[in-house]
Amino acid sequence: MVGPNPDYIPPKNVALPARKYRVKFLPQELEVEVDPAKIPYAHTGLPGSLLQTAIAHKVFLNHMCGGMCSCTTCHLVVREGIESCSPQQEAEVLLLQDVANFEANSRLACQCVPDGTRDLVVEVPSWNPTLPEVL
Ligand code: FES
């Protein structure tokens, strides 16, 4: 693994949502509702992160490092709603420099926390399929 362990770096400028909002995961067009009362959904990734939302709603999204900002397998692209997402921390910026198919709105799902002020559309790269998670 590479990069610092975010458990020791408190996230800055992360606002959790105050109201329900929706996230559509492409390419499967799976749309889910995020309920702030249920955050944290899991213990993988930052509380309220897109990775937690995906896991909670059985949207498969790789997360090989367990949401510790160390692997980039949770890479996705925010197609709509990027302005409502938490700012990137240095560790995320550094990791994203090396991801395949990087785009301006690329994020690591484990580090991207929407504030709930608008609905989002996110696209999971084709090599990281949004299949129903088999537990
Ligand atoms: S799960 Fe490893 S960087 Fe997000």
C-alpha cells in the first residue's frame, strides 16, 4: 500500500448532509437515496463517503485498502454534483495522479463526502463494475 493512513489525518472541511439526497451510479443507472440519519453507513471510508453509500446500497465498488485512501480501486468520476463534494485532501490528490482514465472530476469514493445540497450522478469505470454485491 502507498500513502498515509487517513485515520491519523483528520479530514478538513467535510460537511455531512443535513437532508436526504440521491446518488445515481452509472453505467447501470442504479439510483439510491442517502439518509443523513443513517450515517455512518459502514466503517469503510470516511463517514458519509460515496463508498459508504455504495456499500450500504449493495452497489459493488472495489475498495481494496478498506477505504483508507491507499489504493485507488474506488476511483469514480462525479458527472453531476461535484460542487457539493468535500474538498480533496493531499493524499487523495497524490493517489489520483496515477489512476487510469483520470478526469477533472475524478474522486476516490472513500474520500468523497457529499454535503447533500444536491443530487449526484457518478460513473464507475468499466473495469470496476457496479454489480450487485454478493455477500
Ligand atoms: S478504497 Fe482504497 S483508496 Fe479508496
